[in-house]
Amino acid sequence: MPHLFYLKECSSTNDEISKFLLYENSDFIGLHTFNQTKGRGQYGNTWSSTAEKNLAYTLAVKVENFTCSDFMFNYYTAILIRDFIANLTENKVKIKWPNDLILKNKKIVGILIEKKKINQNNYFIIGSGINILQDTFDEISNAGSLLTQTNQVFDLNETALHLHDFLVEKLKIIPSDDKIIHQFNQNLFRKDEISVFELDKKRQNGIIRHVDEKGEVWIEFEDGLRSFYHKEIKLLY
């Protein structure tokens, strides 16, 4: 039976989830808060969130239940959360490689997936920060919320419960690698569009063509097609 726990406040749901895994025997353990004080993003980045306006949610699942690679699992998780937000808002939502979600050109979801050994079990720790009701952001920020991008007001508790149920159900069966790659590329932000990138501290135009099973993104420049891992290149938008 899947469990979803709630904390009124915590530093990071990805860090706090380990305490709940010590006591509950379940393949799916969720934790959420509406006041995360020290959220973490990909590769040491921070995820700042206004209290009682946004959702910080983490789901722990046992690695042994999945046969796909870590990259495929990351892709599929991003696809699922994208699908959930798209269904919820009835809007087009795109995945900015490797796993931020974009709604009307603003980042509304950040995803951090970690692999941890806790209490003799290996887990995928799926963390997501979803901006829901926050209405103001730094002027130079690329961030937005469901409220700012859709003018719709969503209930925090209902959103957390529905997201948990959705992910638990969808993670019970993993599609083939080919289908995951296809779905990811189908929803890839700025795919086949001329974009500006920062590479080696210089700006240049390029076109995102696809991502592959190794976690790399392939970008076409004037001198040809090149592949990159995360943090080797930055998309400016």
C-alpha cells in the first residue's frame, strides 16, 4: 500500500524521506510539504520556494522493482510529471532537458532524482518542486507558477494527493526504452527550433535535435551535430 506523509515544514523532502523509510514497509513512500526551506535542485543548485504557495514532494521507490537504466527512469519520471501537469492545467507542458518542466516559456517544476541506500534497500528518490500559487518572481527569473501561467487557482492538498496517486499508479508498469525516448523527445522544449546557447562562456545559435539513451542532448550547430551532458551547455530562453 502506498503511503503519503506530510510535514508542516522541512528543509528538503528528499533528505527527510529517509526517516519514513525506516518504519514503513512499502514500495511507494511519499512525503510532501508546503514549506520547504532548503530545497535542492540538479547538481547542487538550490530550489527556492515561497511558504504555503508551492508544493515540495518526494516519492521513494525501490530500485529492485525496475529493470530500466537510471537514465530511462529519469526520463520516464519527467514524462509522468509532465503528463500530470498538462492534464491538470489543460495546457501544453514541455520538458527542458534534462528534467525541468516549462509552461508558456516559464519553469514551473524542478525535478531532482537521487539514488540512495537506506535501511539495506536501494531507492530512487524522486523529488519535485512545483510552483502552484506563487504570484511574484524575480524580474530576471525564468520561473513561473501554475497561477501566473494559467490564471487558475489550484488547491495545494488536492494537487499533492492527486500527484502521488498518479505517479504510484503509472510507475507500476514501465514502457520500453524506445517508447520512453520517443515520448521524451516528443515533449522536448525547443526541439527543432533555433535557440541561443551558452557554450565555453560564448553565445551561439543551435537547434536541439534529440536526446539519447545515455542522457545526452544532441544539438546542431553550423559546424555539425554535437552531443552534451548536463552542465556542459546552457540553453538561454
